[in-house]
Amino acid sequence: MFHVFTSTYLQPADVVDQTRPAHLEWVTAEVEAGRIILAGRVESGQGAVLIASDMTVEEADALIATDPYIPAGAARYDRVSFNGAFRAPGL
């Protein structure tokens, strides 16, 4: 199961920006570990999209709970999961 997480910022930009360095370190580490395969801010700048690799729903929810934005109350995530039946080579 693959997972698409969309985040919505819950705080003003200056508050989000205080937690952003820790969030970016977290994203970098998770991409390097292969748990997140694609991530970036949405065009509006009001949130982001993260695509998690093939894992269970429980693993995906546990992963996203470790994002520093969550305990800081800076963002919330919504998850859409899909089976990923058609994949590019290597995924």
C-alpha cells in the first residue's frame, strides 16, 4: 500500500517557519531511508504533499506522526492510500 499525505498548515507562516528546519531535517532523513519517496510544498504555499513508500496504513500513520509539525501543532495531514498496482521500475 502506498500513501499520499496532504498537509494543511494550521498556524500563521511565521509559526510554521519556526518548526520548518526540524521538519526539513525529518523529511530529508525519511527520503534517505526510503520511507518517503516524494515530497514538496503545494503551489499555494498553504501545505505540502508527501508520498510514502509501500508500507501498511499503521506504519504510514506512525511515520507521519513523527513529523515535527505534528507536536508543534503547525500542520495536519490527510491520508489517501492506494494499492500501487502499476509501478515504475524500481518502486
